[in-house]
Amino acid sequence: MDSHQGEENKRIISQHIFMFPFRISPIKETINNEKPSMREIVQSIIEGGWEYKPYKIDTCAHYSEYYYFHEYVRKAIFELRDCYKLFEQDKATDVISCYFERFVPNNSIVRISIKRKDKGNQIYFDYDLTIHHISLRLFSTNIGVLTIELYNYNYPLFQDIMYINEYARRVYPQFLPDNCDIGVVKSALLADKIEFKCGSIIDSVENFYPHTKFLNVELTVADYITELLGKPFTKEYKFIPIIDDRMFTVCWYVNADLIKKLQQKVDHTGKYKYEVSDDWYSFVFIDSSVKGVSAGGKMKEDLINRFTYSRWIHEGTLFGITRYSLMCLTNSTFEVLRHHMERMYYQMAIILLAQRASILKFSDDVSKISGKIESMTDKNEQEKFEQIADDVKKLHSSFIHFVNRLWFTEITPQEQGIEMYNMAVENMGLKEQLDELRLEIKELYEFVEMQYEKEKAEEDRKMNKRLERLNKIAMVFLPITVVASLFGMNLFDVDDILRFYSLVPFEFLRMGSFWQRALPFIILTIVLYSCVVLWYLRKKE
């Protein structure tokens, strides 16, 4: 029996899924700021040791997970086809996401080492958590979500769970003190070190030292994140976290004593104790390891009520949903609930993070285009505008693609899933962000339309001016037309005219007909008239 099988026979105390959502952009600027090719990104991921996994409904668990969601949602998160072959054949235009996994050898662990001060004494904690699963999902909006799933078999205490969640999710220092003593950060928010031991796949120790490694224009994250993504990818692309120094946390934790306490009611108010509980607040918001940070009084109660899903409190289960966590505290080792957390609710978190990351990416694109508009000058206005119009067109097309294929008002027909998803969308402020983004893109589009109208009006003005000038020129040359018509009346014989003007100067004035004698004066008069009229018209312009 391998170690994974042996561990499955042990009781899982808590399950921790840490999700690192990020935006993807090329290190080298592309021509016309083209977005990175999904095909090339996928190629670099596979070269970095990831295995593409099309979704297969080949187990009861996969069946339950697949049909939990609406059909249009399944298309976004469960790609059944071989994306890699589709990209090779240029037939992947309708691919919304691709899913990859890394092989996890037996006995793979993450060790979280914590150094804290307690009553003046330095205390060290080490938590060894089993690596159960490592996956990566890429979305066509150039968003990625790296997932590290850990099992806890050894640490049942509530404070242990809080430390694990608080410290394992940090991927870079939240701040650096003025004296650059990283120890100050480590004693409050940051692990002393995080060891990622995954056999020959990755063996990394991140101790967040020295502080100078983080003093860069480009954000530096924990080494194990970079190593997991792989050199072929990180050599070509930047990955930009979308939350902050923390990963999104999905946690399932069994603590019958704590949930029993939270189920009780406060006598004089009739409220459940969880509604005023520091423990429940700390668990949901993952901030108990930092003294003096948690909210208090009425604010704490309001936050708890807003971010708690309490449908099953009478059964001994509470859920908490915030911008950076999806938490479950229960009194039962009932496996169905845990599997729901690692499958259905994890997929829900994937959707939410992809939506949030995409909205932030589009907002960043809007900001960049707005900067280009502000930098336009009279000299380069036309050239700049053409590029801006093209950028706005591409942005608008990508935004429509996102709204139609990755933005959902409902993801499942299941009542609990509907309620939890709606709560998450509201608590993350996604709808407001989407509405604001839609308005920003609309304003950009209106700017482009206004510029086109301005250019069209200018072209019309120039055209009218040209037509007016042509009319004036036609009027000037009207007398010449009259003379030409006279020539067309055969008043002159060509041979006579040539012979006539071959005479000595002024001799022709005594010879020929009247028209032959008058012809030079007529031509001279027309030329003088034309010059005077043209001079007058130009002076008026």
C-alpha cells in the first residue's frame, strides 16, 4: 500500500486548498500590444512539466461534479476535448479554459515553519501537510489559477488551523519595515520559511530572505510558485497576482466542540453564538493570528452576518464566503460534504476568481488605453488614434467574449449553490465592478466614435471646400470655354492662322479678317481676366 492510500485510511482533520490567481502578460512587448497567444502559453506550460487533462465523466464523483452545474457553465470549466490537439490544428477558438495537473509523488509535503513571540519568548511551530493535488487552469482571457491542495492529519486544535491558513497562503511580504528587518514581518504575518518537498518535481525552501530579493519593480513571489509554473513559462511570461500577498483559501475543518458552541443561542438576544463569536469571525476572515486587527462590536456582527451562509447551522455546519476565502466548519467527518468542498465549491471558487481576475485585467487595459489618449498630440494624433481605435475594438471584442462565456448570473440549479454563488458575487463586489467596467469601455467606444465623427466632419468640410474651389475655377474659365466654342464654329482656318502669324511683327494687323486680327487681343484679355479673378479668390480665402 502506498503512502497516499495509507493516509486515506487516516482521518482528515482539515483540508486546505490554496489558490493563486494571476494575470498573464508577455515579458517582451508584442507588436501592437497583441495579447499572448493561448496556444503558445499552453505549449510553455506543457514544456514546464504539466500534463493536460481533458475532463472525463468516468467516475461517480466526476458525474456528480459535472452535472452539478448548468450546461453553459460546464463548457467554461470542463473541457472534454484535447485542447493541445485543437491548438495544433488552429481549431481552439471556442476553448474557454484548459486544465493541467502536476504529478505528486508519495510522501510529498509542505512544511510551514512559524516563528512567533509569546510573552517575550520566541516560539517555533512546524506544520507538515500532505500535498494531495496540484493543478493549474488557464482561461482564454489570459488568466491562470494555480491550486495547491493539502491534507492535515495531525493538527486538530483550532489555533493550529488558523496558523496553517494564515501563514501558508502568504506568497510575499505584505510590507517591509523601514529598517528592512524581515523578522518583524515574520513575527506577525509571514512564515519563517515554507518548504515545498515534492520529490524530483520541486524541492524548494522559501525563507523570504534577504529582503533585497523583493526590492524590484516587478513583483517577486515565493520561489515555489515560480518553480511550479515552470521555467519555459516564466521565461516568456509575467504572472501578476490579482489578490495581494495572499492566496485564496478554501478550507474544510472538523471541530465538533467548536460548532456545538456556535450553535447555542445567546439567552438575552436569541441570536446564535456564532453571530458574535470571535472564533467564527477569525476563521472566516483568517486573521486571528494577528492581535488587534479583527473588527469589534457592531461592525463585527454586521460582517459575520454578511459573510456567513448559515442554512445548515442546525445540522452543525457553517460556511463563510469572503473576497479571499471560502470556509466550512462542521461537526461531522461526513465525506460527502468534504468532497463538495474540494469539487463543487472549489469549482465555484475557480469561476469567481476567473471572473474577478478578468475584470481587473480589463480594467488595467482600459487604464492603459486611457493613458494613450492623454498622450496624444497634434503631431501624432492621427497615428495614435488609429492604434487606440484598434485597441478599443479588440478590448470590446474580448469583453463581449468574457461576458458571454465566463460571466454567469447562476451557475447551478441546486438551491444551496445558487445562494452561495450569489453571496460570493455580492461579497466580492463583482457585479459592481462589471458594471463600472462596462461603463468605462462604453466611454472609450464613444470617444472613438466621436473621433470618427470629427474626422468625417473634417473630411466633409475639406471636400466642400474643394468643390467650392472647383466651382470658382470653372467660373474663371467660363470665358475661355466661350472662346473655345467660337473656335469650334470654324471662323478660322488653321492654315490661314499659321500663315497669318508667320508674318513680320504687327504686319498681321493690316491683313486678314476682323476675327483674325482680334484673336491675340481676345486671348490676352482672357489671360489677364483669369489672373485677376484667381488672385481675388485666393485673397478672399
